Amino acid sequence: MLHTILCYKPAGDVEAWSQEKDDAVMAALNAVEQKLIKAKKLGPIARLMPTAAAKTLRKGSPPTVVDGPFAETKEHLLGFYIVDCADADEAIEIARDLGRANPGGSYEVRPVALFRPGVVET
């Protein structure tokens, strides 16, 4: 079963890191990722750019594009992992490993339902 692990941090935390701190956190996360690769459990990973780089399409009549994230929040979505796990408990354990590598903030674990329009399952 696929799960997504969404990584959140308080606004401004990551942007305030020195390059050395960022490199250290990325190295620690890489150690967890390598373990997941070896176990054939790791799917796509994405590190999102800061929310200042975001654009949001606000649906309306007419739709408008605004700078920044959709909602003002204290924590920002930094990125996500897709992991293949037997169950939610295993996905939570992976989130714990990631949390030890990158303390602070939170990880949201959520099952993934594949949506493939026009694809017929056989």
C-alpha cells in the first residue's frame, strides 16, 4: 500500500538554516532514504521550493493568480515522500526515522489512492 509522508516545518525555519545545516539535514535524510531504497520501499521524493516562490490559482469568476501559498499557515509544506508499506504502522515508523533525521515540524502520513483516468485495471 502506498503512503505519502508530507513534511512540514514552521514558516521561515528552513530558510534561516545555514548551508552547513541544510547539508547536514540532507545527509541525515539521505541515510534514511538509502535504507528505504535498499528495502525497495521508496517512491518519488520532492523537495518544494520556499512558499515565496509559490503561485496560487484562486478559482472564481474570473480565476486569478496570486503570489504565495494557498493559505497563510504557521507551518509550510516542504516536500513529500511516497513509500510502499504493508500498512499505516510501517509508514509511521518511516516517518519517525525521517523525523529523527530532520527534527522539528511534523510529518503527515496519508494513504495514497491512485487516480488514472482512462486506465482499465485488469
